Amino acid sequence: MTAPRRITPAERRARLAERHLFIPARRVSRPQEVADALIGLHATDPATVFLSAAARMTAPTAAAINHALYDATPPLARIRCMRRTMFVTPDHLAPALHAATVKDAHRNRGNTTEHLRTTLGWSPARYAAVEKATLAALTARGRATAVELAADVPDLREQYAVNAGKSYETRQRVTTPVLGTLAAEGRIRRTRPAGSWTSAQFRWEPAEPFPALPAAEAKTVLARHYLAAFGPVTAADLKWWTGWTLTDTRKAIATTGAEAVELDEGTGYLLPEDNQPLAETGHEPWVALLPGLDPTSMGWRHRDFYLDPAHTAALFDRNGNIGPTIWADGRIIGAWAQHPDGRINHHLLTDPGRHTRALINNAIQRLAIFLDGTRVTPCYRTPLERELATTAAPAGRPG
């Protein structure tokens, strides 16, 4: 029996550079091509979609990305799928992604009704009535913000405690879980926000449910796309990324026909047509400034091949969300943040050398041109991002 081929961390980084469109020659012209390459762009933070796409495009503009999201035919789909997280995905993949995570949508409904029962005393009948009224109000308006719907349906204005009893307890309106559940089930969808491209005040509109697909078939489709975009991966990577059970994860890997390879983390998997050696070096050097929650930064459960574990505490918040990062040749080497005056500050966690520092400066200028005066603050603040956002002068090299 032939032993599995060993794939080194260096080869994995070389694959990442090509598949995730970081090498300048691999950059693309359209946001749809970025979403296709990465399966989807994290969309919990609206700015992440724009910054993730811009980092991989040849001549990015906010207008071009905005067009792809709302005016193209078909537009990119904004749906809640993997790990009950919001993603912007290619329209042709949306039905499979939804079907592959539909159990999460059902669980989300159960969690929502139970939470409102325990916090506000809502019965299932009351929840159903509020949901029905919300859909009726949205249909009547055609398109509406959460605030507008709350004006039509008074029950949506009720508030409940989030993280009750904790030092970070907050109050949240019922609109958030009700609309979130309807969106997770594909019955409504987010459309153009009432504001700039950084705004999270989305309008909503009625939507047709996704075509019904067998869950097992959809999981195979999703697993194949993940292996193609992120492979080689471990079963733990796919399980974490999708939110599936370990049993479902193993079944999905098996149905793709994936072949086992040897990684530092243990057994990994690649699609048969993709299991060919790739040169570890030889491509042109590259640098990328990625936003918080970028799909590359959040693409694997095991991250040692691109992230020094010693840097995790500075780059992630306490819930495991990564902040803005600086990448060079397949590794995270630093972080960046925007100062209130618009200046981009950065800090390097390791010194990559003079040539790479010059590429970083070029990438900072490129990002500044794209932002064109727009101020971006991540939804999830990390220790290093907070420090850089308030630093009077760029931090630059590691101290």
C-alpha cells in the first residue's frame, strides 16, 4: 500500500497564494470571481466583503463591488449558512450552501423561540403571530429596514438582555432574532443598506425559498468546493468551517473521493484531480492587507502553517474572531488598523526584510486609494487593532 504523499507547510502556503488570488498575476477583475474562488466572503461585518474582494482584484472600486452585490444579474447572494454565519456567496452556490446547513437554520428557529420564551415570556403562538405580521409588513412595503418594520409591528420593539449578568451585557430588540431566523430560512434577504458600503443598516425584502436539495448531496457539493479552495485540509478543518458533526464531515469527505495526504497536523485530504505536487517556491513575492474575518484568515481550524501561535492573542478577540492582518508569502506577519484621521497604521510581529516592507508600504497605499476617505472600524475589535487605531504614529517594524 502506497504511503500518503506528504505536503509541507511551504507547499500549503504556495497553494494558498494561488487559490486565494494573492499573487498579483492571479488577481481578478470582478468581485464574483473572488467569491467563486473562496466559496463565500464573510459578511457579518459589511466592510469585510468589500475589503476582502478589493485585496484580490486588479483595480478594485467600491462601486464595482456594490454593483456585484445588488445590481448584477444575478447578484451575489447574502445568506446565513456555515456556522450560522452571514456570507456573500455566488448565486449558483447559494442553494447548496443553504441545504448543506439547513439543520443549523432549524436549530436557529428553535433557539430563537426558546430564548424569547425564557427572556420575554413569549409563547410559540405569539412568536408565530409576530413573524406573520412581520412578513405581511415587509410584503406591503416591498423593502424595509428593521426600524421601519418595528414601526409597523410594535412587538418587534421589545428588548431583551444579551449576555445577561455579564460585564458586557447589552440590550437587543426582537427584530434581530426574528429577521435573522427568517433570513436563515431563505424567506427574506438583505438588500442594499440605508447608508454607505460600511453600513449595517440593511434593507430587507421578501425572497423565494431556495430549491430543495437533498442534504447529503448538498454537503458533498460544499465539501468539494471547500477542498478545492482550501485543500489540503483535515477533517477537523472542514468540521469547524461548516459547523457539521464529525459523522457528517467524514461522510462528505468520503463522497468527494478525496485522497489522504500527510500534513504536520495529521491526515489531510485533497481532491484526486488536485493531488499533484506544487512548487513550494518560485512564485513572485506578495503582500496583502486583509480585513477582520477575511475568509482566508478564518479558513482553517488548524492554522500553524500560516500563523505563529504566539501571535494569536494579539490578533483574535476572545470569541475567536480575527482582526485585520498583514500577510506576506502565505504567513500572517502583522496587523493594521485605521486611525480616526484616516491614516493606516500597521505593526509587524516579525521582521520580513526590507523588500517585503516595501511591498507592505505599497499595499497600504493601494488600500488607502480604495478607501478614498472612508472610515472603517471592524465590528470585532482585537487587542492589536485597538492599539493601532489609537496610536499617534504608525508602529511599523516590530519593537
